[in-house]
Amino acid sequence: MHHTKQILLHPQIQSKLPNVGTTIFTVMSVLAAENNAINLGQGFPDFPMSEELVASVNEAMKAGHNQYVHMNGYIPLRESIAEKVEFLYRTAINPDTQITVTPGGTYALYTALTTILQPGDEVIVFEPAYDSYIPSIELNGAKAIRIPLTFPGYKIDWPLVKNKVSERTRGIMINSPHNPTGSILSSEDIEQLRAVTQDTQIIIVSDEVYEHLIFDNKQHESILKYPDLMERSFVSFSFGKVYHCTGWKLGYSISSPALMKEFRKIHQFNCFSCDTPKQVALASFLKQKENYLELGKFIQNKRDYFQGLMSQTKFEALPSYGSYFQVYSYKKISEESEKDIAIRLTKERGVATIPVSAFYTSETNNQVLRFCFAKNESTLEAAAEKLVLL
Ligand SMILES: Cc1ncc(COP(=O)(O)O)c(C=O)c1O
């Protein structure tokens, strides 16, 4: 009898993201869990969200809001978003044509990039950059043109931006308040952005998930404040960040009617419609302005509390004007690389942080770590107690 040897064929695919491995975020979270460390690495609150909002999601489910909702988002929610934008930024947005509810801010950014990019296009990205930006550009066959923010202020070097703009520049990504550094854009930055993009085909992709997490009476410079810039922008938001429910993964994108029309063609086949009961609950919750108007102060108190605790350590604070995050220099403590000290602090001191170098694609070491202070006071106290000993 003739036996044919069975050959197991493993299908081979070509990686779309050959340079992406296990990120330091995953490494740090696993390490934090293994070492039972206090996790000031990942950006999520450890305090509860509004019970009222949870109850109204329950009510919406009980009332039968459990089937597909409108593809572009539950209409009353889009109307509430438009009212909020008008109230905050004095800009009239058409909820029919300019707002799309999405499964989170990251998806809104990805879809915006997919909408505008053709292979070979270039997108200007500032580093340190939120980890999804560059992979989202590259998955679309486009090229990320990385520009470092100045250190230690983490500001945009506009002359350098002008230098990097070319015929191929299709987009500029901005993020204010900024993850990981807590820096914010000023009205002068907006002027510069206008000057750079005027009379070009450049689309601005603005990540404003931390719009309310802004401190010291500073004003959030939303693209939505500037109708001329809105015409060439996609602006992304996240309910998870506003209402302390990052696990909900619900957000929205705002743009001009013409750009949003193209965005929705992609959204239609990638997601179609988002979680219904949560949208129903948010439609009325959004009308309670105090919930978002008081948020900046609430998180600022946490920043201040954490800064007070950390002033007893050898860590030196860099300014944070917004977001969940503050960057600290460890220059007075060690010569180690950011990654090495972050790993050692997790293992030996039981406090997990994120090396800011993780937000750069090229080797960078400014001897700084990112701490998330959106935590209960007891969590922040426990962490600082361990760091005082260094
Ligand atoms: C700058 C920035 N953009 C977007 C997101 C993601 O928002 P979402 O969870 O709604 O996708 C985050 C979350 O950490 C972020 O820090």
C-alpha cells in the first residue's frame, strides 16, 4: 500500500503591521498583575461611574431599546451632541449630516484616516503619540511623518512642521489635551495650524477625547470653535473618558457634511450601528451640563493631590494642563533607561508606570515616566508611599 505523507499546511500571511509586537503597555499591565503592583500605567479610572447613568442604561434595555439603532447614531443622542457643541464652542453642527456615533474614539480616528488616505500619502504625527495613530496610518498604506514635540514643554515646533509639509501631505494629527504628556494647544497653535493648512488639501485629524479634562482655568482649543478649520477636519470624542466608563467604548466623530458622507460609507460596513441602550441613556444624560462642566475640576483635584504626594519623592513633575496623565522626571533617582526603570519600579516597588519612550518610534530617552492620576486618593497615596523610599 502506498502511503502519502500528510503535510500540514500552515497558511502564510504577510503581516500588515510587521513592526508591531507586544507593546510596552501590555508588558507593563501583565507585569503589574504578576507583581500585584499599583497600576498607574494604564489610563483608566479606578473610581465608579455615575449610578444614574448605569440605571438609565438598564431602563433603556427594559424599555426594549435592544435592536439596531440608526447607522449614524441614535437621533436624539446626535441632537444632544449638537446642542452641547453649540453651548460649548458656539458652533452650529447639523446632527443629520455632521455627527456619527462610533465604537470609541480610536475607531473614530481610524475611520477618519481610512476615509482620507490613499497609498503613498503622508500624515504628520507628533511624538510622543498615542499608540494607535501610526499603525492606523500605515494600515492604510500611508506614511507617518514623525515630528518630535519639544522637550520638556511638549510643544509643536511649527517651523519644523512647515518644513515637513509636502505635496504628499494628506493629514495632520493633533491631540489636545495630550496623552501622554498633559500638554495642550494654545490659540497661537491654532493660528499656526491654520497658516500651515490654508490653501492646501490637508485634513486635520483632531483627537479631543480629553476635551473636558483641562486644568487651571485653561480653555480647550477645540477645532469645533473654528468653522473654517472644521471644513477640513475630523474631530474625535470618547464617552468613556467623559463619564468614567472606558469599557463602554463609545464615542463620536464630527466633520463637515462632505467629509462625513465619505466617513459613513466606511462606517456602514465596518460597524454599522453602535450599542443602542447606552446611546439612549446618553441622549438625556448629556443634557445635564454639570456632569461634564465639573469634570475638569474633579480631575484637577486628583492631579493636585498626586502632585502633593509626589513632592515628597525625588521625582520631578513636568507640567500637566489636562488629560489623565502627568509626566515625571527621574533624573535625580537613576541613570537607567525609561523602560528599565519602569520595569524595576513595578517589580521592586510595586508601582507600574509607562515609559514615555513607548510613545516614540525612534529611540528616545528623556528620563521621564507617565503616571495616570485618575485614581482614588487611596490608590495615589499607596503608590506615593512606595515611591518615597527611592
Ligand atoms: C489620546 C487618546 N485618544 C483616544 C483614546 C481612546 O478612546 P476610546 O477608548 O474611546 O477608543 C485614548 C484612550 O486612552 C487616548 O488616550
